[in-house]
Amino acid sequence: MPTPVTDEAPRILSLWQGSWAAALATGVLVWGLIIWSVIFHRRSRTKVEVPAQTRYNMPIEALYTIVPFIIIAVLFYFTARDESALLKTSKKPDHVINVVGFQWSWAFNYLENVDGNPATTNINSPELAAIPDKWKKSAPQGADGVYDYGTPATRNPQTGNPGPTLWLPKGETVQFVLTSRDVIHSFWVVPFLMKQDVIPGHTNVFEVTPNKEGTFMGKCAELCGVDHSRMLFNVKVVSPAKYRQHLKDLAAKGQTGYLPAGIKQTDHARNAETKNQ
């Protein structure tokens, strides 16, 4: 298993391990019953009469109805419990990053107050129109922002791994706002042990707190077209000081403001049918 590198990842690992243990126990039981039936209910070599026929057995039928229901209920409880905890978001996280998926790479809008001036915000930039206002409010005051992006040919300069590099600060909460410009992608950082869909017209959000420095692999986990396998990226977790310096370096290169986030958020299609009066 990948070594968890966020505060949230051990919860996911524990859920996986518990699910696998339950699946293995169920499998052993089923395999045992099959083997027992094969051995003790095989056809006799000397007797050819038809064995006693059982039309039904209420205790057994009740058992194989109730037991699966209990198993599903237990798995549902732990999954819902952990999912609720993992998808909790802060009103004011330490950092907000808009991750933009597009065919066939990634862009990263850092919604940060890079110049330190609270009056130079451009959080209402038309490039961020795809993001609902409630998520923009999570950004710090004076978020003028910088961006980075990649192509399938982009390489990490330190490791040589393909894809652009997303920088994150160690020990600080990062809120990811996921948007797409075209089709459904999926944002997956392998050692985060979590992935979430990047959907055009729908904004997904989650938070992590990286706790280990290093460069880690990320990829698109949703089949999104012919070059899906090339939608790779890197995540570089560094100290908060190095993270802030990276933002200044992006600004010095002229990568200020934001790249288009994608297709504007749409409302849920509730009661969409037209009613004739």
C-alpha cells in the first residue's frame, strides 16, 4: 500500500483494511461451505439412488437473507462515517487551490494573496466564473493569485516524472476546488489514498493537510479520452516558506491571475420536466 502522506489518509487506509478483512472472512466462509458440500455431498460410487430432495429450508433461507443485509449495513455505516469526515471543509482553510482538468493535462490556480496587499484581490475574475461564490469566500483576503499548468510533455525538473507539478505546504490545510473544461476527469494523488471526480459544470471540493515532504505522483483516474494515460502530474510538498517562495517565483515569471477554470456551475436537475398547465 502507498504510505499515507496526509493527516486524512490513515482513515482511508483503515477503511480499506477493514473492508478487505470483512471480504476475506466472507470469502473463507463461502469457500469452506463449497468445499464441505463437494466432499460430504458427492455422489456415492456404490449407490445410485436419488438423494433426499429438500424443497426449502426456512432457517437457512432466513440466514442467507439476514447475514448479507448485516454485512452491507456494517460496511455502509463505516463508509458513510468516514466519507462524512473526509469531505468536511473549512470556512477559512490555510490555502485554496483550483485544480483544472482538461484534455490532456492539468492547470493549478493558486487563490493566494501573493503580494501581501489585501486591496489587490481579483477573486471575482471572469476566469473563475465556473466556481460558486461560496467556495471563493474560502480564499484569503486580497487573493490576487498565480497559476501554473502543463502539457503531456511537461516534466518535473527534479525527478523527471511527466506532468506539471502542484506545490503544497507541509502542515497546512489545503482546500482543492475541482473544475473541468471539457469532460469528466478524476484528481488522484496516489499517496493521498483518495481521488475525486473533476466534472464539467459541477464543482467538487475536499481538503487535505500534507504531513510529509517529498514529490509524489498523481494521475487522472477517469477514462477521459484517447490520451487519458498521459494526464499525469506531480505533487511537491515543501515547507511553508518554500511554498510562499514558489508563488513569488510564478508571479516573477508573469504567471499572475488565473487560467479559465472551466464550464460554469449548473443547478441540480430537480423537477426539470416541463409541466403543461
